[in-house]
Amino acid sequence: MRLRNVKNAKEIVSSSRYSIDATNRIDIDALFSNENPIHVEIGMGKGDFLIGMAEKYPDINFIGVERYESVLVRAVEKLEDKNLSNLRVVAMDALNIDGVLPKVVSVIYLNFSDPWPKKRHAKRRLTSEVFLKKYDAIFKSDAHIIMKTDNIGLFASSLERLSQYGYKFYKVNLDLAASDIDNVLTEYEKKFMSLGVKINYLDAVKNREK
Ligand SMILES: C[S@@+](CC[C@H](N)C(=O)[O-])C[C@H]1O[C@@H](n2cnc3c(N)ncnc32)[C@H](O)[C@@H]1O
């Protein structure tokens, strides 16, 4: 994502009532005060998907992870006029996610993740084994990843990695907009759809190892 130098982004993000401090492990009970399932979006960008999902599903708690405050600040600004008790955001690199989130997560969303097309950068893809191991540490029970992307290279590599890692595919679709799959649009998705680009989608589950 193109970064703009947003003045005071760090201060604006950290002072938002929606923001979680990433320096300590999160106390989930104190955060949401209910037992509702927790869904996490990694690389949430400017927040359209997460905000749309939190509005649509008030009985699910959503946590958005974004590594750049200069991007996250846009989501925080959109949230200012809203009153969503089931949404929080955290500025951090997902590489640290297992140090911040306890084993409470039901679903992880990966929307239009950076493709890192070069082989030498494959470990940086959010579906590389490096990240899949981190996700194992935060899933409450079965591991459940829902992904969408315009990028066929990232999609193919994700199918391969997830499959090798023990995930089974519940749904795979190569034209999300033409399907009847329940969907909330992201910023990137809106842009790609306006250009007629087809969106790839997968919904994959790995049963908890006994
Ligand atoms: C291409 S943008 C997509 C944004 C949004 N999900 C959408 O669909 O419109 C990818 C986002 O993922 C974030 N990101 C990439 N790697 C990350 C990581 N390791 N941890 C947290 N965020 C990450 C980037 O900063 C960027 O904002």
C-alpha cells in the first residue's frame, strides 16, 4: 500500500478508543466483556472490510491488525463517528501476533495481502509457513483462514502452502463477485472490481491437532 506521511499518525492511532496497545499480551475478557467469537483481519489497511463486518455481525468481536500507523490512521478516522463495541485495531507487524493475542481467535481474514512475488521474499507472504505457525498459536480451536486476492500468484502459492500445512478447503472460488458467497468489500476490492478484475477466494480449515 502506498504510504503517505500522515502527521501525528502514531499519536492519533494510539489515543483512539478503538486502539489496543501492542506492547503487552491483550486481556481479551477486559477488552470485549463478552464471550462472543473473535475474528482477526491481518493487513486491514484503511478498515472498510473490518468496519463493514463489525456493523453486519454485532455478535462477533473483530480485531484488525495493520503494521503501518500511517494507513491505520485512516481507519481510526472513519471509526470516530461510529459506536462499535465489537471492534478494536492494533498497530503491529503480524510477525508479533502470537506475543500479543492469546489463544482466542476463531477466524483470520487475509484480504489482498501483499503478494511478495519474488521467490526470495516468499517467507514474507502472510500464508507462508512462518505466519501459519504464528496463527496456530492464536487459534482457540480449529484453524480457519478466509482469504481473498486479485493476485493469482499469491493465490496459487497460498493454496499450496495451506494444503501442505494440513488445511482443507471448504470453499475455493475464482470469481467472488459472481458467486453467492457472503461478502463485505475492502478498499482494494472496490478498486479492482471497478476495473473488472476477478477476485479469488478461499475458505480453509485445519482441525486442531489432538
Ligand atoms: C495491499 S494492502 C490491502 C489492504 C486491505 N486489506 C484491502 O484489501 O483493501 C495490504 C495491507 O497489509 C498490510 N500488511 C502487510 N504485511 C503485514 C504484516 N506482516 N503485518 C501487518 N500488516 C501487514 C500492509 O501494510 C497493507 O496495509
